[in-house]
Amino acid sequence: MIAGAACRGRRREPGPPVIPGDSGQRILVEVLNASGESNLARTATRVLRGGGIDVVGFGNAGNAVGVLDSTRIVVRRGTAATGATIRQVLKVGRVSLDVDSARLLDASVYLGRDFHPRLQFHP
């Protein structure tokens, strides 16, 4: 019991969780790893969801994309402002527009070697 009481004073309470789309603007993205590093798409998914962006799928980019040095954010629906919001959360990336109404998402994120996130640890 004494150890439990001592730990209570040091515990930091996390803020409320961010819910994608709760702020009014809902951005749907797919995250594709084109960096050559493992598990980067999963990490980027955590970063984006933590920033309030709804990730509907993640995985590896196809061989046609190859290995990218820099992250690309391709806006499929909407304006460049959508890409700028994603870039702000990732802290890297080059935004381009390639409208494709057949895809049911707002943007595709192709992760490059420049993506090096700092994740927060769970308490």
C-alpha cells in the first residue's frame, strides 16, 4: 500500500482522447509505407489518429511507387487545405492534388524516409 501511495503523486493524467471527425471536419486518409522501413505505416496511423484524422487503411505502397526519400500527401477529394492539415499533423510531406472520385477517401499518404515521428508512451 505504501508503494501505491508513493506512485500516485507522480502519475500524470493524459488529456482527453482525440476523436477523428469530432471537431467538425472529418478527413479520411490511407497511409502507405514507401520508406523501406518496417511498421512505419502503423506508426503514422497512430500519429494521424492522435491528430484527429481518420485513417481508414494502412499498409505498404506498391512496387510501382518504389522507395521515397520524402513523404507525399496526395489529395483525392477537396482542396490543398486538406493536405496542409495532414502535413501539419505529420510535420513532413509535400502536398499535391490528384482528384480521383473513385477513391472513397480524401487523401493518400505515401511515407518517405523523412518521416521520423516521436510517439508518446502510454502511462
